[in-house]
Amino acid sequence: MQQDLDHDFTQVDTHDIPLLKKYLALAGYEEANHNVVGFMTWLDAYPLWKLEGENWLVLLGVHEGELFIYMPLCRDDDFENAIYAAKAVFDRYEMPFVCSCYNEAAAQRVVKSLPHTAAKAYRDAADYVYRCDKMRTFSGKKLQKKRNHLNAFYKEYEGRWSYQPLNRKDTDEIITFLAQWHHEDDDFMLAYEKLGILRVLENWEALDAKGGIIRIDQRIEAFTIGSRLSSQMCQINIEKANESIRGLYQAICKEFLSHEFLDATYVNREDDMGLMPLRQAKEAYHPEYLIMKYRIGDNDASN
């Protein structure tokens, strides 16, 4: 079946970065899965295929052996046309039509357009959205514990730490850092992520990514990579730090947003993947709101 689908969908690679950027800009989604840096980061774990129409682009993904369609990348007026075109391909090969990583508004449009479908929300996939000004200052009573960690870092490492923008010339140092970061962890997803980070660095200029590094005693101990989602929202795609250094995660977050995306009101820090420790950590920063994610499938099938 995959061989047949190749006649309609062609596989996405780094050469498609300009195409993805073009259509993502038309859509203007603020959902973390629809992001070119994210696509490139996870291309090994979650390969993509593309189907381009006159004014739209549809991306086909695969998760746990199931094919699904991302939100159409297009202007608002072309949304339904893209959905109908994608469904026609699935129907041609008598495959169940599945949509995933949809925000609430997009999910409602699909269900309205395709009456035999139903949408189901998945809390584990919800994006955490924070106010940038809070992440730049850690002000307020709710963030006092995080602010204490941050201040402890600045005090202990005064005169020893520095912040610099990240770019492709830092690749070798990033490789050295990643070789030690969670090196004892055999999680295959971490291995995929490390490969993806290198792909992002190799295509740095094409992606228009932004990054930041914190060095302590001239050695990289934390780095982050972010990107633009919309005029009001940026996204943290990658954030890594030496976990043994108190306050370092707070510092790389604060410093990065204090140097980049200064016109952004909100920052999307992605989902918690249903991992309770990660959920507790994200909730401890008191998000402004969550972006719920939906999966859409046939009304008669289990979602």
C-alpha cells in the first residue's frame, strides 16, 4: 500500500524546507506539531510525505504504523479543499481516514465537512503556552520557587557563565555536549532527537531557527533552539541543560527569551507526552493556557 501511496504523496526531506515554510506561513498555526524546525528534528522518528495542491499542502505522517493527515497548510479558504483531496487518496486505497495533531477549531471544521467522522481530545498531547514576559522575569508569587533556583544559579556562577547566540559554527561543541547528556539513557527517542538536532544545525540558515548557549568556564552546559509560530507566539523546540547545575534550566529559558523573539507575547513549550514528571514540571511554570489536540477518525471506529 505504501508503494501505491508514493504516487500521490512524495517523501519530505531537507530540500522541502522552503516549501514547508511557505505553506506554514499561510496557515499561521500556533500548534507545536506544525513547525518546520520540529518536522526536521523528528524526521527520523516521524517521517513525512507531502501532497501539494494549487493553494495548499497536506502532510502525511505515520505513528505506530497508522497513517494520518496533519492540519492542511493553506489559507483559511482552502482548508476544506485540502481535506477533501487528502481523503480522496485514502478512499482510493480503502484506508481509514485519520487526522491527528488538530487544534479544536480545525477538528470542528473536519467533522462538519465529513459528517461520518468524530474528534477526540488527547490531554497528553496538549501544548503548554506561557507568557513570554513571565519567562523573561520569573516574577510573581507563583514562580517564586523557580526564581529562587534562577537566582541561586546567578549567585553561584557569577563571573563564570556567559550567554551567546547559537549558530551552525557551534555544531562540534553541541555534539560534544549531547554525547554526555543522558549518555546512560538507552531511550531510542533520545537517539532520534540527537540526530534531529544535528539536522537542524546543518540546515540552520534555511530554517531561520534561533538558538542560545550558556557556557560555564567556557564550556557549553546548556543550549536551546526556538522558532517562530505566529506573529504573537514563538516555540521552544529544543532545550537541554546539565541537570546537576541548579537553576540552569531556568537561566537558559530566561536568557534566550530575553535575547530573541522580543516581540512575541506567548511561548509554546510543547506537550508533556503524558509523562507525569514532565507534566508536573511544565505545570509548575503555570501556563497561561493549554492548546488541546484532537484526533479525528471514522465515527464507527474507536478513537
